[in-house]
Amino acid sequence: YPREFIVTGHIIVEGDVAGALPPVILEANDVKTGTSRRSNVANKGVIMLSVKDGEHKISIQSVPSGYRIKSITYGTTDLQKAALKIDGPPTWEIVVRLVPQ
């Protein structure tokens, strides 16, 4: 049976001094099965995403109005170019960087 893990993450808005973080939902699509899972809505910038062992393509369900994605990373992995690989308890967190438009 594939194991299931919680991957945490957080939202960073560069250059934004207002302190309010926009709501963001991540989507993880399993590369093998095509099954998708969504994170909870980022509360105070914290994300929790439940995924099984394997590779997952990560995307933002919808970019909040007035922002654009600068990067989505997991350790040194650029999740806009490579899949999130989970083969045991997560050692990093997903970091979503947004910039105001």
C-alpha cells in the first residue's frame, strides 16, 4: 500500500508590506495515476497538502487577483519544472513566492 504524507508549505509575498497574505490552494497531480489532490486554503500563509508516495506535478489552482507566481520550490527543486518526489517523510516544505502585479 502506498504511504500517505503531509507536506507543509508557506506563502511568501515579495515586496508586499501590507502583511495580508492572499488565499492559495495547491494542486498535486500524481504522475502515474493522474489523481489530483488539493491543499487546504493557506491560512496565515501556511499550506498543508496530503500526498502518497510517488511523483506529483504541483500547481496553484488559481493565482490570486493582483499577484503572479515567482516560484514554487521544494528544497532545491523548482516545482514549476520538475515533479515533487515523495518516497518517505518530507524533509522540506513547499515555498510559494508571489509578487504583486
